[in-house]
Amino acid sequence: MILRNYLFSKEFDTYQQYPNDIAKHFLSQITSNQLSVDQIVIHRDGNLIYYAYIWSVSKNKVFGHCIVTGDICININELYDSFHKSIEQAAYKGVLFSFDSTGEICKQTENFSNEGAEVNEFFKDFNRIACQKSLWKSIGSIDYSVSKDSNIFLSLTDDSTDKIVEAIEHYHNVIITIENPLASSYSSIVKQLNLDKEELNSRVEHLSNENDELLKKKKQYRAVVTLFVIIVLCCIGLLSFYREITGKTQHIQELENEITIKKDSLLLQDNEINRLINDLSTTNSRLSSAQKALSDYKDRVGKHVPLIVTDIEMANNYYDGTHETDFGGTIYSKNTMYLAPRIKYIGLVAGYRNILVKLYRPDGSLSTGTSSSNVPKGYSYSLSSYIYEGENTCELSSWGNKNKGHWAKGIYKIEVWYNDMCLKAKSFTIY
């Protein structure tokens, strides 16, 4: 049975946790002694056992999740998997945690205490997964012969469970390092996309440089051909002048032979120009194929995630759709009618998409309207909107009533969903 849950973090010298109580003495200490990227620290205090999962973003940024129980976990691998997956799911919601540009999980909220409702929901979801009877056993007799400051360091492997259980029964502090930490699915996708993008960009750049070099050579060859033409014309003029003055047939023949050589050289230059033109055509074809490959790859990814929502702004509208309070402005309860969200997004694939919206009241209840076959259960409303490629904005349907004062003051939360994926969640205040 899990008695308490904690979320904690440390950035440089600033430590925080939720809820804030005497567990701070233990949790603040372990954030300063990180031995691996992923780490589990187990602390036994009498009949209470603290299981703390710590994730190291960098040397000066760590965060974690701790549970307190009166039982011993007999499968640390499964408990580690539960810790990791719960934080990953929270990152998809984007309130407590989020994914950075590289796909790695990082802390999103400035202070956990500012998102109390979201933190409590996080704890409930974790407890439902971790409170399996097969995962725990009652604590045995306590070994009082071992000092309270005793430590033992173990590595989490497939065959280490029995060693860890035995260590908990004898030592007060068990530090478990994770040799092969789990990577988030989102991180793997982002990293692979970045690698593919870099490879394609490198190919495009290489082909573009080849194209520029061929164009430069073509201009140089044209200048050479023009120069040769000028030389030939000058030679012809000199030959005519010399024939007119001297009448020497022998010298005229020599000049005619020279002209023949120049013509042969000009023919060779023309052949070289034609070869370069063919090379340029081949290069352009390869460049077009590379661009098509990049577009096809983008379409495959866009089938699963057609857009990435970066922000949500709220406005208060009249019945005709005009703004009483523009997007991002301060909304007052006495003036509220229709709440209208506007999303900022990055579109991966253009086309119509069915967007789902959840709007939560300050008490945590979901705002719903009359039942409709078009709105799945568990959502406030849905809409079909055209998604454009690149950075864009989109105003979603408004939600409310034409009578002023429809919405009470308080902190609301709105979530934007596509299929079964939460694209973005954000809290806003009605004053």
C-alpha cells in the first residue's frame, strides 16, 4: 500500500518538492549525489520505506518521484518501469513535464505547487499502476545491528531483485544505478527524424554545390569559346589583309591551316559543353528525387502526428463571434459568454483533421453539452479544421452561452486532442 507520493526537483542550488514536509531532509540530499542518468534510492526509516526515482537532465538539473510505503517491493525492474512510464505520459500532457527539441523529458512547470490538481492526478494514475499485490510483500524483521547511516550500492539488472530485497531488509540506504535507462518513444522518433533530416540536408547541399560548380564551369567554357571566335575572326581579317598586300600564297595556306586547328579546338569545347549540360540535367534529377524522398518521409510521420501544438490562447466572444476580450487578454467572469481558444501549431501534413477539446472547470469537472454522435465520450466538443503545413494559427469553435456571466471565476484547464493523443494542455484564469 502506497502511503504518500512526492514530486521533487533541484536546479543548481534551488530545491523544491510537493507536498513540502519532513521528507525534504532525505530527498534534498539524494538530488546532490547522482551516480547515473537514471537512479533509484531506497531509504528505510523504521517500518517506512521511501522509494525515490531520480532522473538527471544535466549535472545541475534533476527531478524525481518518490513514494512511501510500509511494504517491500519484490520486483524493482517493474517499479522502475512504472516510474519512467508515468513521467513520460505526463510529458505528453505538457503541464508538469514536457519534451524538449531533442525529444528528451524536462520539467515544464516552474513550481509543482502551482499545479496541485495536475500533481494529484499524476499521483492517482501512478498508484493505480503500482499498487499491485504481486509487486509487494510485508516487511520482515528489522536488522538493528546495522547503522542507520549504512549504504549499499547495487546495479539494476535482470537477476538483481533478490539481492535488492535482501539489502533493504538489512541496510537503511540502498542506491540502485540504472545501466541501461529506458528511452521515451517520443525521444526515439525525434532523434531518428533529426538524423534523417541531417542526412537529406547534407545530400541536398552536396548536390547544390555540384550544380553551382557545373554552372561556373559552363560560364568559363562559354567565355573561352567566345574568345576563340574572336581570335578566329581576327585571324581571318589579318589573313585577308595580308593576302591583299603581299599576295603570298604560302603564308595564306599556313593561316588557313591554323584556322582549321582552331575550329577543331572549338568543336572539342562544344562537346565538353554538351557533356556538362547533360551532367547538370542528371544532377537536377537527383536533387528532385531527394526532395521527393524528404516529402514522402514527412507524409508518413504526419499520418500519426499531423500537427504539433505549441500554445493555446483564450478569448471571450459574443454570440456573433466578435471578441469581447481578445486572445491572451484578461477575461472577467461578469463578461464571460463564449470561450474561444486559438492554437499555435506546426503543421506536418496539410488537410482536414478532427480536433477534440476538453474544458475543465475550476472544480476539475469536465464541461460538456448535449449528447452528440459527433463528440466522443469524455470530451467537451470536436471540430473539423484544415491544417496547413508550417507554423500557423487556428481559431477553434467557441464554447459557452450568449448570456454574460456564464462562466464563474477560477482556474480552468483546456486540453487539445487528436485521436488518443493530448497535443497540448494549458491552464487559464477567469477573474
